[in-house]
Amino acid sequence: MAVREHLWPVTLRDMRRDDLVAVLEIERRSFAQPWSRAFFEKELTTPFARLVVAVEEGRAGPAVVGYTCRWRVTDEVHLLNVAVHPERRGRSIGRLLVEAVIVEARDTGAAVLFLEVRAGNVVARRLYRRLGFRDLGVRRSYYGPGQDAIVMELRLDPR
């Protein structure tokens, strides 16, 4: 008999400074060159930045399981960072986070949303394509020697 793990509800809210311990753990486990605490603290005070966390309600109380960081620059939105805790991947939390950025961008009249993704991150690239993003180009060695980035865009129709 297979045992199914209980899936707790996930909600999104603005990131707070007291989320940084959990966010930094996710960052460290997700990226070879993680952002620093100082970088996240700076983004939290940047007027054109918005950071959002995915919070999973659970038996032991709420836990941060993912996050995004985006910039709004004129009529463009730049998705700088999105990550989900490795133990929570495959549950559509990343999709929920990215869809929230898309909805906010559309609702606020943005014309386009940009992001860069590691060329080798097939799972993320597949998600972005399913959400309507298209490849624009390649930034060679963007993430370090031999680690190219694919620049992607999503043209937005205002609602």
C-alpha cells in the first residue's frame, strides 16, 4: 500500500525581514552562487522591487517554502529570482509564484515581463514556456564559465 504525503495549503504574501532565515536556506540549497542576506535586505527596501514568499501551512505551523523577487521598471517587470525549497518542488509552488508575478504585471499595466534562466534548468524552462514565455537570446557564461543564461520574455496584454 502506497502512503500519500499530506499536501498543506500554500498562500502568498509579501516577504518580511523575519522570513530571511528561511529564504536564505532555500537560496543556499537552490543556487551555486546564492544571494547574500545583505542583498535581500537591500531589495526589501528598494521602492521598485517586490519580494513575495510562498507560505505552507502545516502541522508545525506556517513555513516559507518559496519566494520571488521582481523589479518594476517603467512598463517592464523583471523577474530576478524564483526558488522553491528542494523538498517542496514538484507541487506547483513555483508555478503559483510565477503566475502571481504575471497577474500583478498584467493588472498594473506592464507591457512585458523578462527573466533569465540557466540554460541547463530544463524544468524551469518548460514551466516558463507553458506560461507563455519565449526565448529571446543567450547570455554566455552569465552564471559563470560555461553556464549560459537564456533570456526569456512574456508580452502582456493589459486587462
